[in-house]
Amino acid sequence: MQPKLSLLTDELIERILDEAYQLLLKPGIKVQNEEARKLLADAGAQVDEETMVVHIPAQIAKAALHTVPKKFQLFDYDGNVMVEYGGDTVQFDPGSSGISVLDPDTLEQKTAETPDLIRLLKVAEQLPQYDAQSTAVVCHDVPKEIHDLYRLYLVLLHSKKPIVTGAFSNKNIQHMIDMVAIMSGGADALREKPRAIFDVCPSPPLIWSNFGAGNLMALARAGVPAEIVSMPLAGAAAPVTLIGAVTQHAAECLAGITIHQLAKAGAPIVWGGAPAIFDMRKGGTPMGAVETAMIDSSYAQVGKSLGMPTHAYMGATDSKRLDMQAGLESGITAMIGALSGINMISGSGMLDFLLCHSAEKLVIDAEGVAMAQRMLQGMKVHTETLATGFYEGVNFKGGDFLKQKITMQLFQKEQNMPSAVIDRNSMRGWKEGGSLDTFDRAKIRVNQLLASYRRPELDPAQVNQLHAFVLNLAKQAGVESLPFIEDFEPA
């Protein structure tokens, strides 16, 4: 039995959804995309074109929910199923859209550029705890106009895993869909076996922007999965109560799902988010706060009650270093997410309110992910008796369990075996190993992974087509060449 965490009763979930439907009608949802407003109006919603506020009757949203797939899969480059959204399946990917990286030598943050993202990709590609890659950081050595698509370009060149990504404009969403299609063998092949899922964010409170709604419609029509990332900020851009923020989250997701399904019924979409409480003392958005994790767990429970696939941003920290706070916040929130049965948990590797990424934190977080996944396996019965059979002929003085064949057969099924990042040496062994702390061991692990990385074998024709496509867009943005990428020479 998979252990579960539930913070809401069925009665509370019903009340949350009831009030979310009320919010769709009054005050309504501000929809800044003209085409999306027309879709909603044609479906029977009342639209005020002057204010762009749409009043959506509950029956329209419920009809949209009825057509959403309860489950779908993401595939790797070779066409293998790697990720399943739906039910209580739990998977993890690195956090996304950081603007800086932590220099492991100086411990200072520096603006992210091409080599920094490639370094993160190489590490994540080899860690089995991460079921997908992400467009982890924005590379500032290319024009802003191609920030979103360029990071996807780097992932497609360096990874075979499924990809969690997102566009920053309506113009680039189609370019990015086309890029994934190139590396999937065409638009039809991409629709049949989606390689990527795109995060799409409403703006709190109760706003679907022009580009957010536009992204939803473009993804739906392309058959590429969309992941709603609703971000209520409890106390600032959402009600101060946790349950009030969960209710606003539900309303924003319901509105997005309605727009999405009206564009193309049956297209895959996820009930996700990256909410936070608002720190009244510092004015920040603490992603590592337990209350933030409680909002995540609760909104996922609401989504599950509707049969929706789920996502959350957890496993990150607000700390600026890889210290005890980073471990505390990342580990606790990752475990809460896992026990909540959230399908995709994003955030590993991230520091400083999701602004900074660290390869060293990625390898440390991978150990926390492994612990969470072990917890999800629960207590299992491997033998006919629970314990009595182990005691036949046991020496009472010392016990003979290490000598039993069944011990060697079962210990790896029962125990998670961490990498050398986790210290389980004796004091003597620890000192003989150099008295290294967790961060020092993580640095060694990162260097080992970088040394062992090998570029994936990709179809050269696809790679050349992708490069030409991105280079053309870069030239339109005002640059004649892309940053140098080691070991990559397009024909």
C-alpha cells in the first residue's frame, strides 16, 4: 500500500470546488486574449469586452473537465515511456527558469549562460532519480527574444529524457512546439508520443494573460501536454488563509482548463502550480515554508478529486547556500509532495526562492528523492512469516542474520542504497576520507558525472534541421551565431 498524506476532508474539497465555481462567475476571470474570450462566449459565458472579464457558468467548466484525459504519458527520444501523469504515480524533475547558478568554488551566484545549463543537463541526465529534464536556467548570452526556445534547444541536444519546459510568449510557443516536433519525427509523431510538457502560468489573482491563454490554445491544438502552474500568493495576491489560496488556485485552473479544452477537447493538461505564502516580515515568497507545501498538497488533493493529473513545485529551498536550511526545506517538502501522490514534482537543484540553480544541489536532492520514493514503496511482506522464520537456529548471543542467504537476497529490496554523497562511514572512516562535508562530497559527485557524460546518439539530420531552425530565429533576434557548444559541429 502506498502511504498517503491528506490534509483535506471530502467535505472541505467539495466546499473549495463550490466556491471556486462561484469565483468563475463572480467576480469572474480576466481573460486578456481575444480569441480565448470568443471561445468562452461561444460556449455560453458572459464576456465584458471593455474590462476583459469573463463570467463562466459552472456547467461550462464541468463540461471541459469531462473531456480532460485522466492519464497520459511522456516519452524519451527513443520512444520509450518514461513518465506517467495520472493516479498516484510520483516522479521528479529539476526546477526550471532559474536566472543564476551557484558557483561551487566561490559560493557566489553568477548570471546563467550556455555552459551553466549544459553542466546541469549533463548531471541530471545521469541521475535516475530524475524522470525528466527541465529547461533549468535562462541563458543570458543570447538575446532575450530567444531565451525560452534556446534553453529548449540545449536540452534537445544534450538529453534523451522527456522535457518539462515553457514559453515566454505566444510567438515562441509555436517555435518551441516545432523544435520538439523536429526531434520527434514530425508533428504527428509528437502528438502520438509527446516528448515535452509545457508549463503555462495564470497571473494571480484570477487572470489569464494574453500569452498564457494563447499558450494553452496552441498546445491544445498541437496535442502537446500543458501543465497549468497557478501561483496564488497567500496574503498578497491571494487570500491570506491557506485554504483560501487553494480555492483561488482551483478557480484559476478551472478557467485555464476550460479555455484549453474549448480549443481542443481531449488534449492533455495538468492541474499544477507553484504557490507560496507571502512572508509578512521580509516581503518574500518562501518556497521552502511548510505552509507553502501544505497549499501544494491540498490543491493536488483537489485536483485528484476531479481525476486530474497533478504537478507541484517542491523540493527547493529559500537558502542561498547548500546548508542545513537547504536540506531541511528541500527534504521535507519533497517528502510531503511524494506522500501527496503528486505526479510530477519540480524544484530539485533550486535555491534562493527558485532564482538560482546548483548542480551540487541536484545530486544532493537526488538522494532525498530516492528516500521519498523508498517511503512510497511502504512496508512490504517478502516472506511467508513476518519474522519467526528468521529465528530458526539463531544463536542468542550474537545472532546469525548476516549469515542467512535471505539477508543477501532481500536487503537491496528493503534498503535504499545512497551514493557517496551521503556519509554513512564511522568517524574513523570519515576522517580517513578527508573529513568532507555534504557539499564537498557533492562537488566530487558532480565532477564524476561530468567526466562520465556522453552526448546522446541523435539523428544527425534532425540535429542539423534543429540547429538551422534555431539559428534562423537567432538571426531574426539580431545575432549571427549561437554560443559555442563543445563537441557539437552541425553539418
